Amino acid sequence: MSPIPDFSLSRRRFLNEASLLGLACALPGTRSLLASDASVATALAPAGPRSVFRMRAPLVPGAFCLLPAGAIQARGWLHDQLRIQANGLSGHLDETWADVGPNSGWLGGTGESWERGPYYLDGLVPLAWLLDDAALKAKAQRFVDWTLDHQAPNGMIGPSSNNDWWPRFVMLKALTQYQELTEDGRVIPVMDRYFRYQLAELPKRPLRDWGKFRWQDEVLSVIWLYNRTGSSYLPDLARILHAQGHDWMAQYANFQYTQRITADFLKLNAGNGLKDLALSTHGVNNGQAVKTGPVWSLVSGAGEDRAAAAKMIAELNRYHGLPNGMFSCDEHLAGLDPSQGSELCTVVEYMFSLEHSLAITGDVAFGDRLEQLAFNALPGTFTDDMWAHQYNQEPNQVECSLHRKPWTTDGPESNLFGLEPNFGCCTANYHQGWPKFTNSLFMLAPGAEESADGFAACAYAPCEVSVMLRGTALRVIEETEYPFRDRVRLTIRPAAPLGFPLLLRIPGWAEGAAISVNGQPAPAPEPGRFARVERTWHPGDRVELVFPMKPRISRWFHDSVAVQRGPLVFSFGIGESWVKLRDRGMTADWQVFPTEQWNYALKADPASPGESFAVTEGEVGDIPFARRDAPVRLSAKACRIDQWRAEDGAADPLPESPCSTKGPEETIALIPYGAAKLRITAFPLLKS
């Protein structure tokens, strides 16, 4: 793959003190800005653990509260993954891609002035601060400073060359994270002025196209500000956004899009790309929409709203579900065939929806699916060094080349690995995936009052948490090689003995899970629920979780089978030949061709899958999802099915299972989905 060049910060940014003084202390919750010869971020970096903002009445609290950005620091393999991301395109995109380069409209230039600058910042901000990377912070600070220091007199933010509400939704998400990370006192006044302007403008200039279908993303920022200022107009703004936005819950209450959506069905050649039919079946819109019900339930208080996310996921899975945890969308909903693809933007937006849905509902199933996406679909669409990515990935991906098949509405570059294959939105947007997953590993479990608060482990990866709980500083250190191994160790370090309930998510697949505290077994937890361990915790107390990871089988298109172990999905990793198509600045576009046969049917007993696969564990290396050093492999018996072929670079639909073949039995290796860039994930099942 592309080499990782060495870069250094070419210049430092300084405060413009005069512009900051006028904004200081404009609203409750802001801090005075007085600094010199240092960036705003450095001057205002919060010291020590911080408290969590609780849901302010009349909003209705969720099951959990997300911790302030930066409260959770990645460790172990997760930190390695963030560093790979920073050393790849995420850390250097502005140096090689003009759309977020120095002429960006979001830096005051005449270049791209719509969604790509905000998209990039939405992932760059948490990545930079999670790594405490001065160079990345400086890159992010340029976008932040321009936005905060160039607000129009009427309150509008962003480039004056467009007035579309949608890209501002994304910039607001980035600004809320930045404020939590730095406590920069400019953010809240700027957001307040913008929201007041928008409240007055929306009746005469309502939401349209993308903003109409993504309104729930701005409601999150409105709620964020309301919890900090209590300004009474903000719930009114949320209600206007809801009234003008697409009714996602009605769409899924009577779900009509049960078949593969085609360009002819949408009449795209007639210019209908921004019509409601196209936008309501658009993959990214649906990924973002999953959180709509839970988010709106914070305002409405309605139980049916809070339950809507589970309904939406069930419908997507029933008609468009894929074994990597995604639904097909290339780029509209595409049916159940595992040769169909999913857009990378949808992966990271679906993850973001699941993170908020889990926080609001407390439903363990959202955590299970979040991990499935994070540990499979997310790494499965990048090169190991994260210098190239795909627009679309396929669970059964037998070639990445210039073909129009099998995409519903996308073009022939859709599954190339490169800088901006097919369309550049994913190039700008994918950066949020790993950092926001990191920020969602632990959450506050609010009680009726602060003295009754608890703490929840919502997803698992190596990390360290620092937060205020019940008025006491609390550190939690998580040591684990999960999802590649079955053990998670938590060390609890309150500043003084502290009584609180620790809630531990037990995945739905984790039959036989066990918990011990300081070496003593706790009551056996129930899969698919949060286990509750309540006690007075002392510095150094240790909790160990064991999640038995027996191989298991799930059923998919044409009764095919996919193999899972823990949260990992396993694939037959087809031999890969990488062919450079063209250089693209600091990176390149690549085609990938198979070097071996891939048309295998598995010989397995669905009733006893643990006996059908032999497990081999290896070291979890610096690149955890690398094919060459896969930390865990499964051995399986299989036979080739000659009648199953590929056409135009895409695998034909699988033969119906169970199927027969005269081919000889072979032993094949299955590796984690994220490590296999060419792969078979859904297999025909051989007759017993």
C-alpha cells in the first residue's frame, strides 16, 4: 500500500485576542478567553475529570448520558488504530485534496463550500484531541476559528456562497465536540445567535432536500445547547425542525421499500435525485434516520418514539440486511444479496445513530450492532494504512474493479480503493467512525439526582476513562484484546471510596458470560441485558468479564450461512492482486483482483457450529485488522461450487442452500471480515 510520509507542522496559530474578548462570558456556561502566544485549544484545555451535563426539564432523560468528548482515551489496539488513521488520509487530507484544502469555503476561500469541510472537521476534531496531536489540532483549529470568527451580523455561520441549512447541521456537531474538548467560550454564543437566526428564518425558508431528511442531527445540537443555557426558545426550534422534517417513523410504521431500489424506479434520469422518493430510500439518510425516534423522544417523551429505532433496524434487516451488520445501499436500498454494497458514509452515520440510540434507550441490541459495525464493516472498507478507502463495500466482494454491476444507482468506481472513488462525500466523512466509537465506550447512568448516578460500560475496547461521578473523580482502566479475545478487565480507581452501580453490557450472543469482582464470582449475568454490580468501590478494585466466543452461524440470502465468533464476522479471504489505476496526490486509486478460486460452500452443522470450526489465536499486532497477521482464524471444511460464478466483477447470487457438489473437500481459513479486502462472507451450505 501507499507509504506513510513524514510531515511536520509548518506554522503555528495564534490568538486574535481582540475578537475573543467581545464574546467572552456572553452566556451562562462560557469561560473568559485571555491567552497569548497559544492556541485557544491549548489555553482552554479542561483540567482533570469533568461532570456530565444532565437532561434539563422539560426534556425527558434517556437511559444513559454520553460523557464529554475526551473523557475516554483509547489504549492498546484501539489507540493504534487511531494513530494509523492519523498517519493516513485523516491526518493529511487537507494537504492532498483541494475540497478541504486551504481554499475551502469553510476557511474563507472560494473552493468547496458545502458539506465537505464540516464533514472533515466532525471527525478530525475528536481524532486530534484523542491523540493529543498538536499538528492535527492546528489543522482543526483553522476551520473552527474561521467559523467562529466570521459569523454574519444576522447570526448565520459558514460560507456566504450558499445558505443551505444542511452543512450547518454538521458544523454544529463538530463545534459541540470542540467545545467539550476545549471549553472555548466562543462556541456557545455563536451557536445561540445562529439558532435564534434560524428560528426566525425557518418559517419563510424551510428545510429542503438533505436537511429535510436529516433534521434529527440538528436536534441533537439544539438539545446540547439547551442543556447548557436553558434558553426557552430552543425546544421551540426543535419542534419546528421536527415539523418541517421528513416523518421517518411514519415511513417505517408502514415500510414500503421492501425490494431492490433501481434508478428506473426513482426516475433518476429525469433529474429526480433530490425528490422525496430518492431521498427516503437513500442509504445514508436511512443510516442517519435510525436515531430519529430516540432523539425525538427526548422532546416528546413518547414511548413509541423511543421504540422506533428498533423497528427501523428490524425492517432494514428484514429486507436489506447483510451479514456484516449493515444494510445494502449502493447508494439506495438494494435488497438482501450479499454482492450488493453499502456506502462508507452510511457505516459511520449508522454507528453514530446507534451510539445515540443506545444512550437514550439503554437497549443492549444497539451496542451489539454498534460493535459489529465497528469491528467489521468499518475496517473492512479501508486499506491497512488507511490511505485509501472504498465508497461501497460488499460482504461477498470478489473483485474491486471498473464495472457497473452490481450497483443500484452508483457508478463503476464504487468499490475501488482510493482517494474519492465514485463520490467524495465519504472521503470527507469517514473520519468520525473510530473517534466517536471511542467516545461511546462508557456512559453515565443518571439517577433521579446526581447522588444516585451510576456508570455503564456500553461497548468494549481498551481505554481509560476519567470523569466526575457523584462529586468524586473516577478513573476506570479497561485492559482487553476484545473483540479478538474473550476477556475484559476493568480497574476502578475512585479518588476516595465511592458507592455506585456499575452496569456492564452483556452481548446477546454471550451465553455463559461470567463476571468476577476482585477474584470473587458475581451472579451469572443474562445475555442481552446490562448486568448490575453495585457496591462501594475502592481504588484498585478489579472487575473481570469473560464472554465465551464459540463460533456460531446465522442465516442470510438464499438460506446462506455466515460465521461469527463474538462480535467478529469471518470471511474467506480471497488472494489479492493490487493494481494501481492512477496516482492521486499523496495516495492512489487501486483495483484489486482475485488470485484464487473463491466459490466455496461450507460443510457445517448449523445445530453444532462450535464443532464445525477450529479456532487459532495469534498475537494482536500493531495493525489489528491486517490480513497478514490476523489475530484469530477459523478452519472450516468446504467444497467448491462450479456453477457459482462472477459476472462483471460481481459474484452471482448464491445457490440456494443446502446445495450439492462433486468437488473434493478442502480445508479453508476464515479470517476477520475487516482483514479481508476480497472475501466471501455469506456461503452456500452443503447438504449433510
